Amino acid sequence: MQASEGVQVKPGQSPGEAAILSAGVRLFAEQGFDGVSMRGVAQAAGVSKANIYHHFSSKEALYLAILQASAAETAALIENLADGAGGFDERLKEFSKAYQQHLFDRHLSSRLLLREALLGDDKKGKKIADQVVGNVFRRMISILRAGQEAGVLREDLDPALCAFLLMGANAFFFQAQGILKHFPEAGFAREGDCFSDGMVEVLLHGMLNQTGGVADQERAS
Amino acid sequence: MQASEGVQVKPGQSPGEAAILSAGVRLFAEQGFDGVSMRGVAQAAGVSKANIYHHFSSKEALYLAILQASAAETAALIENLADGAGGFDERLKEFSKAYQQHLFDRHLSSRLLLREALLGDDKKGKKIADQVVGNVFRRMISILRAGQEAGVLREDLDPALCAFLLMGANAFFFQAQGILKHFPEAGFAREGDCFSDGMVEVLLHGMLNQTGGVADQERAS
DNA sequence: TAACTGACCGACCGTACGGTCAGTTTTAAG
DNA sequence: CTTAAAACTGACCGTACGGTCGGTCAGTTA
């Protein structure tokens, strides 16, 4: 049994409140807002239902608190991803690997945020867009634009589309983890880093054999 | 007001049952299983709640019927996607465009299936994996493998990973449609076919400028 | 000791849920 | 027209829901 994820006891936080948040993030991530009952949270947290309402004014308030904690934590950890040094290739490779690692390390928070961002109503979706992915997305775009000015990245490509591809491929791979288990062909989903490396390789150099280049020999090493 | 999606009146189907299925697929797609009440379905369908139980034995049974109808329809339409003629590039391009078109045309069914496949429990996820995406995924893999044997596709790439990238990018783009509206940078999400074309271009030829090739001039045309 | 506070609980309230049933209307074949 | 099955309905049932309330208890301050 590993420690609960994403909810460390903060100063001024009673153990009951911490238990509520810890149980809540797990249940909401697994079953969604409507699939979770306050009785279920109380039981999982080992506290009374009334105690939850002592700390949070409503189910919605509890959900938002958990959502915001997850968003803040994810945003903070993700902020540092794009700062790596090295060449263009290596930076993208490192970013992708670190982003994927983060998704799996904080899988409860990630699942919760993805759920809300992709399936939630527009209001909450916009909030997540602004608070969590917005900065990283824009940063990634600016990195790609710099790559274009340096002549490394093709100028005929939309940097926003490339950024979306890079982040979206990781996010979707994380989402599809469960269903990929059912496909024996998807060996890339079983070994860590295998997907991220292969994905970045495809995004950078393409799937096709280049007809007149020397890149093939370089890749073979 | 456009016609309801994905639920055509079949022979032996009363108008009430058709209305129930039509309302159900919309509500379940928008709000998920737990967010929908039978009273809500009845009201949206313009029938009594008891009438639903005349046609379906339970809420779960109604949901499964809708899910299976969506799955069958999606599977049938998708089966014909991989049969296109032409060169390797064109086939993949056409497949991607048609798949994306299908996602948006049948957005309710697609949303429902993606929801269930990515967030549902393992049992239902496996069912969808087998009945809907399984065949297409395997077909796509075999096409890519043929591309490898023909020397068009790089041999050092995992065909399954490439297939997953191609289909996953489209699926995630469809899922992220709502949140992409909030990003002014994401112009590629506003114009039809723009994403699919750009995405396939990146997947085929890569993001990087090829150092010693002649492909750049070809692409510029 | 007395006053006060925040954490916590069991019992309860009104409501909406999934589901049932007796009975009515519609449909269509004989 | 008769009749039986199918379509359909309003009223109802038991339950679980989100939320409230009065009160207990440990710890702090004065």
C-alpha cells in the first residue's frame, strides 16, 4: 500500500480534513462527480458525513477544493518541465518523458483533471485551460517557434498544432492505458518510456523512409 | 434543429422506443451514466418513465442498448475506412480525414464510446476494445506493416505505436474540441480538415527540417 | 474553574432516485 | 365488431441521496 497521492497534510489542516481530501481525490478520479456519494467519501475517509460538512460547505465545494489542489500541484510541477537545456531534440524528448512520468506519478489528479477538462462543462473547462495547461501550452508553442527561427523546425508547420500533438499524444496514451492492456499488439504500452521515446521519434523525424537523406544511418546507431 | 443522431427507426421499433433511444444517447453522451435520471430520459423523450421500463428492463439495460447501437454503427462505418486505394501517404491521409469526419458527424455516439472506453470499468472497456476499435486497430497495423515491407515505412518503428498515434491523435483532438475553443493560438481547431492534414503531415514527415534531403522542395509545392 | 473554540458525531429531513404495478389506450389481425 | 397483444400511463414503493441540527468532547486561554 503506497501513500495517498496528491494530498499532503498542510499546516492548519486537521487529520480528518486530510483524510477527506485524500479519499475524495481517489473516489472522484475513479467514479466522477455524480458517481460519488458523500457517505462514500465519509466511509473511505473514516470520518462521519457531518464532519465533511464541517470542513466543506457542500459536495460541490469539496469537489472544487480537490480539483483546485490537483490543478495547482499539477501546474506547479509542469511549470518546470520546459526549462531543460540541450538541443532542440533533447529538450522535446525530455519534456515528453517528464510529462508522461508526471501523469503516471499523479495518476489520480491527472485523471480528475483530464476528466474535467475534456468532459466537463465549458466554465470548468476554461478554468483548467487557464490555470493548468494554458501556460505550458503557450510555453511549448514559444519553444517550437524558437526552433523555427533557428531553422530546426519546419517553417510550414503550425507550432500550436505541433505542441498540441506532443502534449495530446501523452495525455491520450495515459487515458488509454486501461484499454491498451487488452491489445497484445500494443507492446509499447507495457514498457516504461517506450511510448514516449517512440512517439517523439515519430513526431520529430516522421514515419516515412526519407528517400535521399543520411538520417537513416544516423538513426540506426 | 437537426435530426437526432444515431438512432434511426428500425422495423419493429415503436416511435416511443426510438424517442427513448434518441434522447438517451444525447443525455448519456452529455452527462454520463450517473448524471442521467430515468425521469430525465422520459421527459426528453416525451414519454412516461414507466414506458421506458416497458421497453428496457433497467437503466443499465437501456444504457447497454444505446452503447451497443453506437458501437455497432461506429464499427460498421469505420470498417470501410481502411479500404482506400492509392499510395501509402494518400491512404493514411484519407483514413485520418474520414475517421475525423465520422467522429464529428456522430459526435454523440463517439463521445459516449470514448467515455466508456477511457473511463469505464475494465469489462465494458474490453467489450468496446473488441467490438469497435479492435478490428480497425489491427487493420491499421497490418497496413503499416505492409508499408514497412514495401520499404515506405521505417523499419525501426513499431507499427502498433504508429497506428495508435494516428487514431489517438484524432480521438484526442475530438475530445479536446471544447477546451481548444479557449485557446486563440489553436487556429487549427477552427477550420475543418486543417488538423487532420497537418497531423498526418507531421506523422509522415516529421517536424524537423531534413538536413540533406530533397523533400523540402517537394513539400513546398 | 469557567468560558470558549474547532473537530467531530448520530439522528434526522425533504427530495429524487430506480423500479413496480394495475389499469387505460392504441393497434391490428380474425 | 371482437379480441388479444402491444404501447403507454399515473400513482406508488423502498431506498439512498445531499444537507442540517443538536450535542459531545478535547484542547486552549484567562
